[in-house]
Amino acid sequence: MILPAAQLTPSGRPVLQQGEVEVSLLDKVDLEFQLVGGLAGQLAESYKNGYAILTNRRLIWVDAEPIPLVTAAPAAGGASSGVRAASLPLAAVVACNKKVQYTLKGAKVRLMLEVYTDGQRQPVPASGFHTKIDILGIRCRGPAPDAFKTQMEEQVRQAVAADATSSSAAQTPRAPGSASGSGSSDIGSASGGAGQLGAHWSPLRTGLRQKSQLSDSSLTVGVGPGGSQTAAALPPGSGVVVGATANTQSPVIAEVRPDPVMLQQMVEMGFARNRAARSLVATKNRGAQEAIDYLLAYGDQPGMDEPLDQSPATRPAGPPQAAAASWGTASTQQPAFDTASRFYPAIFPFSIPPPAGNDNPYEPSSQSPYGAVLCSGGAATAGAMEPAGFGGMAAPQPQLPLTAKHLSALRPLSHQYGSAPELVRSAAASPSVPGSAAGSSGSLDLVIGPSRTIGVAGIVKREQQKTAESGRAVEQAFRDLSALMSSAASMVALAEKFRGVLGVDGAPGAAAGAAGPGGEDPLLMDLETQQQLIALGISSPVTRETAGARYHIELSRQLADFLATPLQRVGGLMSLPDVYCLFNRARGAELVSPDDLLQAAKLFARAGVQGLRLRPLSSGVLVIQGPQHSEEQVCTKIAQLTTPPPPSSTVSASPAGADLLDKPPPRGNGPPLLGPGLSVSDVALALGGISVAIATEHLLMAEARGIVCRDDGPEGLRFYRNFFRQDRLDTAALMGF
Amino acid sequence: MRRGPGIAGLQHAARTKEQFKLTGEEVKKNTLQAMHEQLAAFRANLEEFARKHRADIRRDPVFRAQFHTMCANIGVDPLASNKSLWASTLGFGDYYYELGVQVVEACLATRSVNGGIMDLASLLKYVNRRRGSQGEPVSEDDVVRAISKLKVLGGGFDLVTIGGHQYVRSVPGELNLDKNKALEVAQGRGYTSVAEMCTAAGWPKSRAEDVLQALTREGIAWVDDGAPDGLRLYWFPCLGGGLDQAA
């Protein structure tokens, strides 16, 4: 099995993706492959002596060298100098079994992972196309892996679920490529392949995505491959509403009728016609085999045997709420999704109903809630798209009279589908669009009459609705913890919006002497510090739970990664209390105690961190110094500062390093020049603006190494080059004094 | 808006534009006002959640990361726990470590103004504001304990007593006796001058000048050349006592 490489930071910690969080760590782990495997270019039978990190998306194995080799040019990726890091996406894992082999020398404990792989022996997620199942062995030489295994199974479950959702959403834009790429002769699968939709597909999401797609790319490009392919694949009676979509370059294809060929196949196999039709519709004509699987799985649902055409009439308004709830929770309820299939026509951005022939089953009343939402999502672009797009539209928009009932059905959606203001804006923006697109399209009315939704009054009302919606969203989200968890993403977006708007306005607002709410500046820190804190935030802090036995080493690595930026800002030296404050602020509520911090700082060398060292100053202060403050560098700099300028041009520039200490300075005609004397403030300036106390420390350290000598006189303390050592002193002449 | 012909049309257009601008500003003001209120509600909710559901938030790493992003954006401090009985008597629990983080943050934030020396009263006020409205207020004794827990991080962060008042020093560097004396002399009014030092402490002029200039170099003292009689005054922002009473 070929595993993709995982990126490592300079200190050896894995680079985590957006939204990825560490969960656990297992020490002393070997990877054993079937035959050979590993990173591309470094195939071996097994990778020995590493540790495994479990995150919520991947399983990362890292080489545990005691000290990585120091390279001349430290590489940015982690694969420098033989530290291998391989990652395995959790969505590709099928199962995990623990196997214990008892031998004379003891027990060999292994975790066997079954992984989906494709033709190139690379792992593919469960929803992708895989050819076989490969086995990866994890030999655990350290602590017992039972807890790790339980956590891994939990994360695998979540990763597979998340992957299924995202793949169904991601496949719709990929559809033109896949449609042209698959080149399948099977009509059903061609049109099905172009419209690969999982159980969690949402017309709203698709509509909003189309909004961005349509504004990006030109129509013609998309129409070509997608349109021609699917148009060619359209049998007349299939009822696939692809014709209209091809004109809008929409990759989403709605199947509302079962494919007759597949239906016939299933009937010949002995399944009841109505059941077969329903299961084909539910699996979107992907294939007869899948329809049969669906049928066998859900055959016991009530209503499976009812004929397909009559269902919309019997299920008007109830399903919208149910469907909304089910979509919100991304459940895999097929019957509810089946209901959703009734609303396929509503997915088109311009809310075009299917061509007149297929109009019968679809009543406006059952269509309208989603029609409104998607009309709004798409209608917002209608104005922009209008010059280019409308020419292809076959049917004009119908007048969809909405009642308050449907508007109330609209409400629960707004909370679940992302930032509430955005949604309501798009819903509320629609009335303005008909004003601009009055010529070719119909107008869409919301609840109130037209006079109150256009013009300035409309704008005012929309702003009010927007703020009311976000207020309601906040209220609902904070009802209890689980509500907050489920709407956390939208709340984060809202919080960032607040910061963006009010952070910018906060300064002029406060400066204008606005009494404001509360009369005090709510942001106690200045904006820059706050932005830095947000930028430096550590989303996956190392804790005892996530790191186990390697807690201090991983903590010191995370500290080193974190400190790179702040150290540079203060000139390379930071005292430990400041480090404590910044590090804990970045970690949020996961505090690290002062003792742990001290331990971690002492372990910099052992953890393989380049450049950072904990340094006790003579006054008892502990500081962490960056690479530019290492002792060698400082001594070199000070030696350079104290060498006298060369008297003649034949003498070369002052050599660096230890030569300066022993080599006699250039001799002029008389006794050797003493050179400039350094005071503490000179050194502070020369070393980059560090504080006076630190400069004193450096000078004292240089004196201890014999590079400079001191002169304590009436002008204060000054330091000169150590001429005692460097010059050949004439002892006889000295004795004469 | 349609522009009529002639000057009347121009005037009409100008008036209409003016009206629109006013309406726009009105709308913007209302929206901003509503947003401020929502922000306050958001902040109050976040603080309450940070306090009540602390353990649950810490348990789920993905949600924890999102919660911290929210807090960082809104300016809420997620370190919020109340002192428990055991914590105060035996010194257990996270309370003092959190307080330590907040104390160091207070010193960091004001270091550019007072040079690294902050008096305890203003430190207390800062920390209480930062903790938000939901928690119990912090007392001086708590701050002292939190600082003592930071001792393991080496020197450079401790309490000094100058002339009866307590200050928190957060920069490494000694306050020798001369500097202490200067701060003592300036404690009454928050400022001093060379002449005053000479009379109050009985020093020669050069010594007083040396000390005050050293304090200025370290950032603890600020020079004021705008006094009415031209005398150079040295102000000490860290001696917040006098200024607070005036305000």
C-alpha cells in the first residue's frame, strides 16, 4: 500500500488541516505492510520505531528518531533527514481488528486495519472507487492499544459519515467531468453518473453553489460536454429534466422518473413494478444493482407499493418540515429523501418547472417552499446572469403565490443552512430582482404585497429582517449546549462577521465619543493584539489525553512551533512568564501548568527543536531565546564590535569566530590598538534593540568566555577586547611599572 | 429618480440625493445599533457557556476549537472558573493558573505604558474587567497567590513594595535602592522633578538626574517638558494611585 506523506513542521509535529484536531497518540508503533508499501520512493516491508497520531481525519505515523539529523539547510517539509511521516485517511478504513500472537519471547500485539485501495495501491475513501481491500498492520510495542483502538473506530465512523456527506455534495460540480469521463454506454448510468447524488444532497446547497458557479465560468464551456452528453443520453420518455439544466450549465440532474430499461430488468427479475420504480427513483437510476439493494433494505417501508405518480397529491405540506428536519440532521432516511425527490424541479436557479409534459404531478403548493428558497438563492444572480443566461430558458417562471404557511416552513431552514443573515438576505433580495429583470422573467412575490418590498422601504425592511434573523439565530443557538454544538460553524461565522464590522467601527465609534451600549470599550485589548491572538490560536493543543506518554516532548514541539512568530516580534528573547501567558491564551481553555511549561522548555534539545533554547540569566530570570541569540552568534558579534578598525588596507576584514580570540590584531607602527570600548547600551543597540538587562547578560557571558575584558572606571563599565590573551605582552615591560 | 429639465431639475436631484444619503445613514446607524446589542447578547451567552459547560466543551476537541475561535473573535475570555473551597484552602484546581494567565496578560498589555511596573489596584481592575460580568470578582489575595504560583517560571515576575504600596514587576531588571526612592518620592502626586528629588532625598543633582534618566530609559518614567515654569517633570504611569483618585 502506498501511503501519502504527511507534512511535518520544522520541529517534527504533523501539520494539521483546517478543522483537523488531534485525538490520541500511541507510542512505539511499527507499520507492517503486505509485501511492500509505505511512502512513494521509500517502500519497505515495515516501518519501524515510530509513533502514531490519531486525528479526526487521519492516522499519521511519524518516525521517532531520538534526535533528527541536523541538516545544513533545514527543509520546510518534514521529510528532511529521514524523518518519515505517512498518513492514512480514516475514511478509507473498513475495519480494525486486534490480533495477539503469543510467542516464547512474549506477546506480539497488532492492530490490523483493512483499507480500501485502488489500482495504484493507494487508499481511497469509502465513497470512492476502490478495487480491493488491503491490510495494514500496526505492531504495538508500547502501551496496550485498546483505548486507541476504540477511539480510532469512533473516528473512523465519523470520518466515513462526513466523507459520505461531502462526497455527495462534491460530486455535483464534478459531474460534467465524470459524465464525459465515464463514457458509459448505459443510459441510466450516464445520466445517473452525471447526477451522482448521495442521500444527503440538498437542493439548497446545490442552488447556492450554482449561484457561485454561474458567476464564475461561462455558460458555453459547461454546456458543451455536460449538455451534449446528457442530451444525447436522453431517451424521450425518461422524464429526466436534463434539457433545461444543460442550458444553464447546471451539473445537477434530477431524475424524477425511473429509467425504463432498468425498471424492465428489475421486473423481469421478479420484483414488483411499483417497488422497483420507487427504488430506482430513490437511487437516482444509478444502477439496477443498487436499486435492488435499496429495495431489499427498505422494502418494508409503508407505501413502497403505491404507484409513483399519485404520491405528491397525498403529501402536500407535511413533508416539507420533515424533509427539512431530515436534511438538517443529514440522516440517511430514504423515504424522506424520496419525498425530496418530488422537489427536484425546484433545484434550478431560476426555478423552472419541468417541461410542460411532466407538469402534472407537481402542484405548486408542494413545490413552493423550496421553490421560494431556491428562487431566492438563484434569483439573486438572475439579475447578473440575465443577459447571458436567460436566452436559453425554455419556460418562463411561474407565479408562485406563497402564503404565510410556506414562509413559516421557510424559517426552520434558515437556521440550519449556514449563516442566517445570508439566507434571509437572499430570500429578501429576491423582490428586488424582479424589478430589474422585469422584462423576461416573472416576478416572485414574498408574503407582503409589492409596494412594501421594493424601493427604499424594501431595503429598510430587509435590513431589519436580516438583523432580526441573526438575533433569532443567536437566541436559538444558545438555548443549550447541544444546540450550540450543532450550529457552531454558523456561530463562528457570525462572530467573525461581528469582529469584522465592529472591530473596524469600534475605533472610530469610540473615538467619536459614542456613549454606546454600556459606555465602555468592550474590546479591552487593542485590535492588533486581538488579531494576533486569533491568528496564533492553536486549534489542537497537546494535552495529556492526546499525547499520552510523549506529552512533554510533543508539548515542547508545539511550543517551539508556536513561539516562532512572537519571538521574532520581540527580538528573539522572551521571558518565561510572557511565554506562559501567550501560549495559554493560544490554547484557549486547555491550560498548561507552569511546571509543565518549564519541563517542555527544558526538553527543546531532546525533542529535536532547532534554534530555541531555555536560558537562565544570572539574575535568576529564565528566558527562551531564539536562534539569533545563541551564545556563539552573540560572541561573534561582540568580538566583531570590539576589534579595532584595520589601520592599513592590506589587512583583511576581521575574521569571524575563534580566530579573533587568539590571533594578534594588525600591528601598526606602535603598540597594538585597543579598539573601541563597548558599553551596555552600545551592545543593546548593536544586537538588534534588545533590552539593557539582556545586553548586560550577553556581555558578562562574553567576558566569561574570555572574549572581552572589563574596564570599570569613572565613566561606568566598559568592555574592551581581551588584549591580555590576544597581544603578546612584554612581561618585562609590564614589570617595569 | 428622474431629472427634470433646467435648474429646478438639478436642485431636485441634489435634494433627492441628500435625502437618500440621510436615509442610508439612518439605516446604517440602526443596523449598527442592533448589531451592538446582538454582540452584547452573544458575549453574555458565551461567558455563561464558558462557565457552566466548561467540562463538556473541553471534552470535544472539534467543538472546543470552534468555541475558542468564537471567544477570540468576540473578545470573551474562555478561562472562566469560579474559585472552589478546596482551591482556596489547598491551592488545587485550575483557578489560580487561569488567574496567573490573566495577570500576566494584564502586565503585557500595559507594559508599553508603564514600563513593566503595575500597581496592584489597577491590575485588579483590569483583570476583573477581562473576566467579564458573570464571575465573582477577584480579590487582591487571589492575585497574590496566583503570582506566587508563577514563581516556578523563574524570576522576573514578582511583587515589590515601594513606599507602602505594592506593585507587580513583570520585566526582569533590578530596581536598585535609588530607583525605589525615586518612586517613593513621586508616589504622592504621580510625578517628580530633579529639584524635588534633591530636596526630598537629599541627593546631589547628578545623582538625581542619573536615576531619573535611567528610569526613563527603562520606560518606567515619562518626560514632560510642558510644565508652566519650564521645569522638566518626570511622570510615572505605574503609580496609578493619584490619577485614579482624580478621575
